Amino acid sequence: MGHKTYYDVMGAAAYAGVSRPAIDYWIRKGVKDVNGKKIWLPARIVDGETQINEIDFELYLDALGYQDEESGEDESNNSEP
């Protein structure tokens, strides 16, 4: 099996350009995607530490309409807090 990469909450926040409370909000309360459907950020807790799978995170950001910084397009700011 391949190696899976996980972000902690601070790493995910830095990657997405949002605050730590925004990531916590996405996990606990969810937000509406670009189609208006409410979605939650999948996460797991291991030894008291929240972990977010890299692939799940990428798919979540795509659903929110985020673009890679390298693409030169603006990111959607659907972060609530």
C-alpha cells in the first residue's frame, strides 16, 4: 500500500490560506459547496491530534471552488469564521 499524507489543522489552514478556526468550522459544522450542498471536511483524531488526509482535503477545496495558487486565479473565501 502507498504512503498517505496527512495535514494537521495548522498545516491545512496554511495550505488553504485560511485561519485555524475556519478549518475547525469546516470539520465540525461544514459549509456549502459551489452547488449549495452542505459538506464537511473529513478528519480523524489520532492520539488527540486532528489529521486531515491530503486527498480528502484537495477534494474538499475543489468542492468549495478553491484554485491552486500556481494557477493564478483567486481563491474562493467560503471559510465562515
